Amino acid sequence: MGEHDITVPFNKVRKLIGMGGDNLLPAVCAFQRIVRRAKKIGERRKEIFKTRYSPFTASLYRVRELLQRMCADGLKLVVASLRHEG
């Protein structure tokens, strides 16, 4: 069982990665089960990201040039973003 008595199999979450935690949570859980705890769950998700994953991410120097080069090389580009709250 998860921290908030909610357990979701990874294969259910995997196909939804990228939609943002605020949309992902209602998509994988019965909305009634999370509505009362949504704020605490969201705060915990941010805490986990900041402590476990954020130290391993960094802005890329000259990212514009990198993307232009990748495009020129014929690669298919996709973009992901992180919305910083607070």
C-alpha cells in the first residue's frame, strides 16, 4: 500500500507519464478517494522529485544550438517541461 493508502501499478501510470501530476492522479485513482488528500499528495510528489530526481537534472548550455543541430540531422524532436511551483 502506498503512503496515502493508494497503490497504482506502474504499467497503468507508465502510459500517462508526461501529463503532469495534477492530471495524472485523477486519471489513475478514483477521484473521490484522492480529492480530500490531493494537496498533501501533491506536496509529497514535489518533495520526492526535489530530493530524488532534481539533483540529477540540469539546464543544458547552448541548448538552442543543440536542438537546431539535432533537427538538421533529421532527428524527431520532442519537448518535456517541468512547471515550477513555489
